[in-house]
Amino acid sequence: MADAHSILVVDDELSMRQFLEMLLSKKGYTVHLAKNGKQALSSIKQKKYDLVLTDIRLGDITGLDILRAVKQEHPDTVVIMISAYATTEIGVEAMNEGAYDFVPKPFDNNELCATIAKALALLTIEQEKAYRTTELKSHLHFNSIIGNSQGMQAIYQRIRQIAPTKTNVLITGESGTGKELIARAIHDNSERKDKPFVVVNCGGIPDTLMESEFFGHVKGAFTGAVADKQGLFEAANTGTIFLDEIGELSTFLQVKLLRAVQETRFKPVGGTQEIKVDARIISATNKKLEQEVIEGNFREDLFFRLNVIPIKVPPLRDRKGDVELLAAHFVEKYSAKLGKDIAKLSSYAIDFLNKYSFPGNVRELENLIERSVALSSTNIILPESLTISSHKRRRWIEGVRSERFDLEDVSSGVDLDSILSEIETAYLKKAMELAGGNKKKAADYLNLSMRSIRYRLEKIDPQES
């Protein structure tokens, strides 16, 4: 049971007050109730509460008025706002005036209780940051990989098994899933950890230069070869060479690579003497190499040489629970990098992130958080920072590129926020029209939660309820 912290619940709906009283009392809290703003203000003047849980919309005054009164009377009392209708402006104002978080309605009971428990344990921003750092470290694996989902746990176990060996590894998965981090983890936990880790982007080097990049060349081997050059395989001797995007290699280079993999030796371009190397080979690709082999685009013998131990990295959409951890890590990273003092993501923002499928995986999430940190005007990431970035932009732009917008206008300057707002408004209105005004059906059409569609509808029409 929790300590007997005192909580003041402020809500003008009787059923909500009664429900919250029952829920929080069962958790061991001492719960006091206020049915309107006036009663809440009177209670705050008479008693100091550990936490105030207040709706934003009240019959007489707003939750912001309650917040200001609490912070004036008792600065260290924690205030959590609850509402399905909070606008960005209210969110920014509330955070700047000291609110701990927003919890959207309808809320998950366990999530609300967890937020309250954490808020009571972390009464200051400094404590929040210290807690976040400790929490992230507890979810950090191999000094670089974050996540505790079932799929990632299986990968950690595989890394521990194969790191001590010299066996070749093929890492597959969609773009942006963190394949290079896994390759580095294998290297860093092997006996070769103090030796070179050489990264080769097989899709980023022209075919005409790839052989020389791989194996080096001797002076005079071709026009422009004015001196001997060491190749990347030789540079990786006694260490690990990571062949990223291996599926992009041309058939010609596949033949050359096959011999180097089989014989662990090669000749530089234009050379006559073979060079012996001891380099562990870890490859990665976002392609289905088995299918590439069937279609004749990738050599079967090379595939089997590289794919001795396969590791398949799950996409972010299948890593339940990892999105929030990763987002918190990126908030910390870019807050420091951009000189911002951002404590965390709001409950609304986390809800938005958990609803999105992230086709660009972890890389897309990182870009989204970096942009959101840069745009945030308060010490907490609100959902508007995420919607400004328009993380559904691919589907929208592809669908309307030729019909609604002239992208040539970009060179003359456009108001992107207005354009994205128009798109969002159009989709919301169309969904509501098709659903006959039924928000649940409209939310299903748009793949949104009820709290998300209520929030969005409130933005375009404050009278929407």
C-alpha cells in the first residue's frame, strides 16, 4: 500500500469524483473532494495537500486558476491536470506555471495511479531528472541498446551467446531498427573489443570504387592511383568488419567478396601479392536476401557464408513498451545537445507516440523527438510539438501530392504548419461526416484513440464535446 499521502480531487462531475475517491482510497491515499473551483480554493487555503488532481474544465473557474492558487499557497504541492480537451496554449501555460503532467480522459486506471505515485515520489524537476537517468540506465543493454520488449530480450540473449565466437553474423530488419548498434554490441562484447570495428556502407560507395575500398589498391593500378592504399578489410584485421546494406552489392563485387570470405585473403586492385586477414564479418540488410537469391540478385554461396548466425531485429511497432523508453532517452539526449531544460514527455504525448506505427522505426522516433525538443516552449513535451512534425506526413503527402498541393510553391515559401493543420482538419471533418457524428467510428476510420480524436476535435472547434 502507498503511504497515506493526501490528495485533493477537483471535478464538477459527481460520478468522476466518486470514482476517483474509490480508486485512490484503495491505493492507500487520503482523498478529499471538491465539486467546483470555489470549493477547491477554500480547501487549499485551509489545508496543504500532497497532490491536487484537477480537471481543466470546471463550472465556475478553470483548472489553471486552481493550479495558480495551489502554487501560491503551497509551492511544493504536486498538481496533475486531467482533461480530454486541453489545448496546446493551456498545456504550455500550465507547464510553465508548475503543473506536473496532463492525464487525458478517458484514462487508464493503472496509468493514472502510476503517474500519481511517481509524482508524489518526485516532487522536484531535479528528482525527476535523476529518476529518469536511473530508469534509463536500468533499461540500457550493452551500453547502447534501449528496450525490454520480448523481441529485444531474445536478441540480447543471442548477442551473449555469439559474441565470444568468430562466426559470421547476418542482421536483418527494416531500415532504422538499429542493426549497427547490435553489430557494435557483438564486437564490444567479444575478445576483439579493443581491435578495430570498421563500418562499410555497401550502398553508399559507387561500384567503380567499391573493390578498391574493400581490398585497397597499389600505386598505378588505375588512373588516379598515385599511391598504395589500404583497403577496409585490411584495416579491420584482428577486429570486426561491418558490411551494412550488403544486399546492395553488385554481382561482380559479390564474387570478389565471396573469395575473401572463404579464403580470408585477397589481392589489392592491381597487386600480385595476397594479403591475409583475420576479420570477423557481420553483415546487415533491410532486404529479404532469401528472396534476392531466388530472383538471382544475390549469390547463394555468399548468402550461406554470411548467414551462419541470423539475427532478425523487430520493427518498433512490434516492440511494445519500448517506445516510451526510447523517447525518454532521446528527450534527455537532445535536451542536453540543444541546451533545453526538458524534464519528460506528457501523458498526452506518450499516448500519441504509442498510437503511431513508426514506419521509419527508431530512426524516425529519434528525428521526431529531436524536432519536438527544438520546438518545445516548456519543460515538458506536449502533443502539439509532435503533431507539428506531422508524423503521418508520408501518407498525407502521397495521397494529395498531385491533387491538392503544388509542391513547386515550396521555393517561394509556404506556411507548412497551416498546410498540415488544413490537412488534419479536412480528415477529421470527413471522418466525422462518414461516421454520422459518431466519434468512436471516426476514431476508427483515422486509427486514433478516443482521447486523441477528442483532443484534435477540440483544437479545431473548442465547443466540440
